[in-house]
Amino acid sequence: MKKTIVRAKYIEKIVPHIGKDIIKVLTGCRRVGKTTILLQLIDKIKEIDKKANVIYINKEHNEFAGIRDHQDLFLYVKNKSGNKKNNYVIIDEIQEIAGFEIALRQLLVKGYDIYCSGSNANMLSSDIATNLSGRYIEFRINSLSYSEFLIFHNLENNNEALLKYIKYGGLPYLINVSLEDNIVYDYLKSVYNTIILKDVVARYNVRDVYFLDRLIEYVSDTMGSFVSSKKINDYLKSQGIVMSINTVLNYLKYLSSSFFIEKVSRYDIVAKKKFEINDKYYFSDIGLKHAVIPYSTADVGKVFENLVYNKLIQENFDVYVGKYKEFEIDFVAKNSTATFYIQVAYMLTNKNTIEREFGNLLKVNDNYTKYVVTADEILGENFKGIKHVNIKDFLINKVW
């Protein structure tokens, strides 16, 4: 029997909207736990409303294969609701239903309380946003944070636990298997294949799967580096592949839409505007990255960057790569109440590394909080107002 643990931070965000005239949409990569959260919400709904009539549809289960389009969906829900009044509709992987937004609009008008999940960002940007503008609220579900990972696996916050998180990532199902390389990576590779085949190849009718796999390897190998048309073109030539840059950019867009990778734009700190070229890419779950290219200690600096990025996203920050004149800041994190800058390094082992990580931040002449995040266990005092934070502390605490 699979073990489940309540991810309270998500449940607490969604519960205040139970019974409200708005569609609750859970988004995120496959296998990050959206289904479990929906099932836990059903328990909450039944606890709050003793007369609740819950209609649950999971498009990954064969019993719902007959629900192919919005008409099938509407008729199924109507038949299951009968004459009952307190109807709650929960639909998992709703993007598998053609024209689903038409049925949602009809059901919302008729007073149904609707919850759905999807593994594709385009579901929001086009399908729902266009047809249900102002009538939905999105909850982004991420893989386990480091804090959740420790709770799920009953681990102490130490270097051994951090290494497990680095190697295996935070997909919740891993609670059901032994954290051993051969077992975990077999599972992660199966998840990888599902995401690529269902959410990218099938959805976007990708024909060159071989090239798609090579592109994913390229993104994995260059994680945290700027991706430009020239760099991609040079890589293609080195692989003997002829492919238009537009096709490559479309493939990257498909991978981002599946929540498999995350595109991070550059931000001009002086002009306070985004650049439209030379993005960086990180993985929504570091374990899935290592299902593509196995973890190597030589990549630990890049991995730290990815983990810090994921932490900021989990805390609902908008995240950019900072540019201050000719200098780069690893991350600029912004929300409605705060802005801060972060440099990430493995260890401050020499004077040059210290000058680079602290020096770039010192050049930014404003009053926003600045951090240097490393694996150093013995930290010096904060340097000229810049906070030096251990990676484990940054991942587990709300340090800002």
C-alpha cells in the first residue's frame, strides 16, 4: 500500500476557496503529487460539507477513457450529479479532454464547485485563460522541497540527506521505494519517458524524437548556462544534426510547457526590464535531470543553482538572472513585498571565488538584501551587509 503524507502548505492555500464560485486549477509536472493533493482535498470537502456529492475523474485511469471531449464530460457529470445540489467536480489531467474549457464554463454557471489538474502550461495560457478569464485560480504544485523531503523520508538535515536530495530529487512517490541508485533511477526514467512521450511528443506531434532526446541532454549538460541560438547551432553541427533554430526553440517551449524544464529570463537591474534573448534553463525536479545525465560531483555548483532556483519558485517568487552593467547576478527574486539578489557557489575555496561572488553583489548599489549561498560549513561574518548562508539552511529555512 502506498504511503501518503499531507502536504499542508498546498491544502491550506486551497481550502479557503472550497465552495467559492471559482475554478481551482492545480498545475505542475507529472508525478509531483497533484493527484494525491486532489484526493486529500476530497477528504477536506467531505469533512466541511457532509452532503457533498463528489464526482471524481482521473484521465490516467482506463475507466474514464470514454470521456474524450467536452460533451462527454458534461454528460458524465450531469449523470453523476442527478438531483443532488452540493456537487463537487474533481478532474485529474484535464488536458486529456478535448475542449474541456467549454464544459467547465457550463458547469460553473450551473453552480458546480470545480477542481482540476493539468500537466501542461498551455492549458492555462490558452485554453482556460481565454475562455474562463477571471473565473479560475491557479495553484502551482512543485516536487518536494528539501524540508518536505526530510519529512517524507524521515531524515535529519545533514550532508548525507542533502546528497540524497541532490541525486534523487523530490518526486513524492519515492517515499515508497528504497533510496538506492538502481531503484530510484529506474523509477525516474519511467517518469521521464511518460513526460516526454505524453506531454511533449504526443501533445505537440513531435516527429524527431531522437533530436528531442539530444536537446534534453544538451540542456542538462549546460544547465545554468545561457542558451543562445548560436550555441544551439554549434551544438547541432557538432552532432551532425540539421535542424532550424525555430524548431529548436519550439522544442524548448514544449519542454517548458510540460513543466519539465523552467526557462529563466535575464533581468536588467539598472533599467528594470527583462531581456527577450539568452535565457537559462533549470529542471523542475533535479532527480529528473539526473535521469538524463547521472549526477557528477563536477556539476555540484550547477546543481546548487538549480536547487536554489527551485526553492525560490516553491516560495512563489518570480525569478530572473540578473545583469548589472557587464556583471551577472545568479538570481534576482521578486514578489509583491520583497526583492533580493543571490549568488550561488559550491565552496568559497580561494580569494578569486570570494571576490567574484561577493564582489558582483557589492557592485549593485541599492538597499535590497543580498545573499551568497554555498556549502561552506564554517561561515564568516556577513560581509559588508551581504549574508553568507549555508545551502542546507537556505533550502530548509525562510532566510529572507
